[in-house]
Amino acid sequence: MSTQTIAAFDMETRFRTLAASGDAAQALAILDHLDQQDAKATPARATRKR
């Protein structure tokens, strides 16, 4: 497993925990960070629109 994969899993786990606890602003900030990491890892993929 690469460091990037472990970091992404950690961020997703934090997002899910914060989302479940009701801290929507912080959970969305983590989700944005994950989107940025994903865009760097796979530049050919389209980014999520809001």
C-alpha cells in the first residue's frame, strides 16, 4: 500500500466520523481535500461539481 492510499483512507475515515457527528463544515473541508488529492492522482478524471 502506498503512503498516498493510506492518507486517503485516513482522510475518508475522518470525513465519515465528522459527517456522522454533525460537523458538516469540517467534513466538507475534508471532502474538498480528498477531491484535490484525487484530481492530482488522476488528472484525466472530471472533478465533482457542486
